[in-house]
Amino acid sequence: MKQEYNIIAFSENHIGLLNRLTNVFTRRKVNIESLTVSASAIKGISKFTIVIHSTKEQVSKIVQQIEKQIDVLKAFYHTNDEIIYQELALYKVSTDALTEGNQIETLVRKHNARILEITKDYTVIEKTGHNDETQAFFDELNQFEVMQFIRTGRVAITRSTVERLSNFLKERDQYNSETDN
């Protein structure tokens, strides 16, 4: 049965890795719903967060293929219940719509959004949350004709208290030092 999975891969930051990773999904005809890359808690290590809809068997094979990439240190997959995640969305609306009444202000409060910038021509509003929350805010706000809208990819951390990457790196370093002697 297909469900949403979050693949988290840790790598060294090298040119061309993103292309090689996306090829893993293309070959299997799996669409990437969201992709975010950033620095991780470990200096020099990047963290890829990739969201897909797939079966457990297929996501397991994809993670194995990702780990075969030269620059990838380790990859994991998680269900949404196993992670804490957010997305960020920005909405640009006419300032006239904001000042014509308190409807936009009411929506901003209702959705726990915040106003980032107000100019005479436009107002920029920020909302963080899950995809369905940022989309619901857009749907309601769009009655005032949203001029621009953008949503980031997912950022996520695991609920597990075990730092699996740190353990993997320690074991790898320990193995390398034993085999070097």
C-alpha cells in the first residue's frame, strides 16, 4: 500500500550529487513531492529531506540505491509519525485588501500566520505548518487575490532520541581505525 515516506540522506557536499539522487527516483518512476537540502548538525555534512508516495518495499530499495552513491554517507526512511516536520509559505496580497477591513487580519490570526512586510502596494504574510495547513490558508486568503505564493520543501527531524547518523559515523570511524592497524 502506498503512503507518504520521508527519505533523509546525509552526504558530503559534492557537485552532481543532486542529479545522481534524482536519477534514482526517475529510473523507478517515483515522483519527488518535496526536496530540501541544507547543512546538518555535523560540520561538512549535508542533509537531504525527500518526500515521496510509495510502498515500503519500494522506498526500502530506493534508500539502498541512494546509499550506493559515492558521496552519500547514510540514508534512512521514515513515516510522518516518526518525524517532526514543517513547511514555510509566503503569500503576497495587495495592501489595499488588507486595509479595506479586518478580514485578512482575522485570517492571519486564525491561521497563526504573521505579517512580514507592509508597503503601500503589497503585504507579505508568512505561515509555517504542514502542507494542508499552508494550503488551507492560501485557499481562504485567495478570496483577496493572492498576488504571489511560494511554499518551501519539507524540513524534518526524527522523533527518535537515538542519533542514528552519529552512531553510524562512530562505528565507521572505529572500523576504519581497526582496519588501518
